Amino acid sequence: MIAGAVAFVLAATAGAYKLGVFSDIGDPASFGHVKEAAAGAAESRPGVLMPTGPRAEFVRTSRLPDGTQVARTTLKGAKSGFTGDVWVWAPKEYYDKRYERSAFPVLISLPGGRGYPTNYWGTGPGLGLQQAVTDGAKAGRSLPFVLVMPVINADTKHHFDGSDIPGQPRMGTWMAEDVPDFVRANFRTFSSRDGWAFMGSSSGGFGALKHVLKHPDRFKAVIASGVDIVPDSPLWKGNTRAMDENNPEKLAEKLIAAGGPDVWINFQIGTAESGRDKAEKFMRDYTRGPVHTRLQVIQDGEHNGKSYVRGMREGSLEWISKVLLPPTPDPGAR
């Protein structure tokens, strides 16, 4: 009878959580300690930056089956002047005591579509990005990335090409500077670009590709899915010079001429969508010297997030995991 009663209570409790009766969604969330600069420096390992703040205020938005959480904060960009929401997720390994002094690789994940006021990689765990990283890390095929998912546009009426378009909100500075500064303030990160990468789909894939080519000293690799290759926002209004400064083709030429640093680009294209010819042309024209490229073809894949996550499971996550640094446990830690 006692065993039966316990089983009933456990089942009822699980059902209540499933129905949201005891849900912690909307509660304050934390991703570990944020230390004072001096203490962080004393406890850090070579190549590791401990989070020194200012601490962001997070609100939990969802949970994965393993208990890890997606949370949201509002970031006021000190350098761009833009204010927008950012969603974050840390893998189970991030909370493991063995890794409490280890850095984790960061994958800044950009959405397509409006990209404002939400980022569908963060608000839609059903797309499976977090679970793909979880499963890949468990199988030894993926690094346990910290996923950072900012908005990419400043409103719902325009798209800003992830760039500082003259006279417009500085979305390029927001993503390339303010968002990484926020990550360093709140998470254990690598001090070098070897722990930093982008991924994105459609217009977000363009922004991801552009940022890696524009700032190869800060970011090392990118997974660009269903990607646009050149800037096409009407907000440029013919400003050719500014467009060229944010054109992946021009940036690739410049990087090749400079001789580095090396960057790694993984295109993803589904067989049920257009755009493969553009990706392959880019690869033919610019795969040399410091520019390394790869194409992940997704059989029957369409122009949507679920297809791109499938491509990441089928090869792209494993590929990018070989390019970036892994977290390392403390010797002797248990």
C-alpha cells in the first residue's frame, strides 16, 4: 500500500509539472556565479575568462528533459546603443563541478525571418537545437556549446543585414560586440577566438557568415544555413561603400589578400530549397588560403529551422566541434 501511494504521488506530481501547475517558467534564473574581477583572475586557468559581471537578470523561459534551462534577458548595448532581448542556454556539463574552472565554447545563434522581438532558436526549443547539442555531446560528436540567441533586427518592419547601416540602429555592433561582451560578463568563456563561433539560418545565416569574415580575429567558424550571400536590405539606399564593408564576398577577398587569420565556413542547404548554386559559387571563388569551406547537403531539407537542425545532427555540429576548443575538466576533479 505504501509503495502504491508513493507511486501515485510521484505520478501525480509529474503530471502536475507537465500541466504547468508547479512550473518554474517565468521565475528568475541563474547560470552560476559571477565573480569580482580580482577573485575571477585568481581562480581562472590559462586561456579561461571567468564571468565578472555585471550580472544579467534572467527569466526562465523553458526547460529541457535533462533539467537545463533556456532563459531570457534584456540587454542594453553599451556600444551599439540598441536594446533587445537575448536568450541563452548552457549544457548540463556547464554545471558539472569538474568543469567549474573551464571555459565553454560559445555558439551565437541567429534566426531568419523578422528576427525581432524574438529569436526562434531561443523561444522555440521544439526546433531541437539545444537537444541536438545535448545528444551530440553525450555521443561524443559535439562540443557542449553555450548557445546565445539574440534578436537580429531592430523592429518588425525592416531587416538590417546584421550590420551598422548608416542612419539606422547599429545591429552589427550589437551582435559582434555587445552580445559577446554580455556573454563574457555572465559565462566562463575562452579568451581566444578558438572558443567563439556563429550559426544562423536565412538572413541570420548571412549575418553569421558576415560576422566571421568581418571579424576573424574574434570568431573562428560559422554554420550558415539557407544563406544569403550579399547584403540586400533596402535600408542601404545605394550606399555602396558601407555595403561593401558588410559583403561576405568582399570580406573574403580582403581576408585572402591579408593571408589570414583562417576561418572555417560550413554551408547548409536542403535539397528542397533554392540557394545551393550561390553557396557553391562562393565556395569555388573563395575557398583558398585562409578561407576553408564545407557544404552539408540536407536530403529533402526545406528552408526552415527543423531541417537545419537535422543537418547539424548529420554532420555540421561534429565538423564545427573539431574546429573549436573543448571544455577541459580540472585534473583530479570528481
